[in-house]
Amino acid sequence: MSAILAFANQKGGVGKTTSAVNIAAALGKANKRVLLVDMDPQGNATSGVGFDKKQIKNSTYEVLIGACEAKDAVIATKFKNLSLIPSNMSLVGAEIDLLDEEKREFRAKSALSSLREAFDYILIDCPPALSLLTINALSASDGLIIPMQCEFFALEGLSQLAGTVKRVKQLYNPSLQITGILLTMYNGRLILTTQVVRELKKYYADKLFKQPISRTVKLSEAPGFGEPICYHDPYGKGSLEYAAVAKELMMRI
């Protein structure tokens, strides 16, 4: 049975999609069968592994509204052991289409349960908002990975997200846990970074991944080539850091 993990943070621009794509690719390189589920209407995870969002036939939208089965939306990428359920802007309509549906919060859970035997890891990239799409992802997941920057507002956002996890556990998914908190765009030379890390260790020491992700030019440019960093710059800093995070994740789950 695969582990289903959501990558979520209601604050945008924290490296959420970058982390989902690159950890998925690193796990694939480590001989794990990985499915990346793009649950964000922006479709950045889809383009990040080399697919044109305009050319998609079956996407997360069709899966959630029941127009196709999850297995019919899965497409193989050109990267080792990595498959994708893609997304595009049609997913925006899912919230409206599901508004009057019963058990609408469990559409993703129902769809992905049929794929658990086929993969070792199913990683869900969520939109940067607490929406029905995010609730669907959290309801379907065993664990949550929270990418966050080392800044004051990120600490506030983490507190809010922890409250959201608590409510989701109460209402939809009692087994949901925070699997890990991943520091992104890290710069250890800044005093603010040191202060934020100190605060995180006070309350979430057991959740922090040991390896933070530095801000690098290669990490920023890789999505433009439709490649995860471990293929775009296999021996670079970003690739080595995400490989270390993937290794730690495998040890945790």
C-alpha cells in the first residue's frame, strides 16, 4: 500500500510545487514507484515534469467529478518511476461542480484508493489556499508535508495550517499527521533565518526535515525546462538537498 502525502501551505510562493516535483523525482530515482497528483488549477507541477497543460485529455478535474477513473488519468513521465495525474485551469470548476454533491470532501480519497497498490508513494500538490481541493487532498492523505520559508509571516501561516489540520482530523480524516516541515529558500547567514529556525525547533523539532532547501538559480530555472532538478542539474546543490530530503522521508515512512 502506498503512502499518500499532501504538500500544502495556504501561503503562496513557499516552494510547495517545487518541493512536490523534486521529491517525487528523487524518490523515483531511488527506485520507488511514484505518482504525482497535480491538485492545483495553475498546473505548475504538470508543466514542471514536461507536459503542456493545453494538451491534456484526462486531468484531476475529470477524476474529481467522476468523468473518468483515476487510472485513466495517469500518464507516464519521461523520468524514472514517475507518473502524473495532470491538472489545468479546468480544475477551477470542480469547486462549483461539486458544491451540491454528497461527500464532496472525499472525492480524491475515493479515486486514489484504487491506485494505492500500484505505487509506493502518491504525492499531492495542493493549491495555495484552504479550498475544497485542499480539503480533498488532506482527507485522502496519510500525512502532510509543509514547505515554508524562514520568515515571520511563515510562522503565522504555520500556526493557521496546524489549526486546519486539527479541524480536518476532527471532521474528515482522523489519521492525518504532519509528516514533516521543509524549510525552503534557506539562507543560513541571515539572522531572521536563525530566529525562525529556533522558534520552529521549540514547537516542531521532531517534524523538521534535517536538510533545508537553499535558494539556487538552477532550482528556479528547472521548471522552465520541464525537468526536476535531479535531471536538470544532477550534481548541483538543489539536487543533492532534495535527494537528502527524499532519503529522510523514506526513513520516516
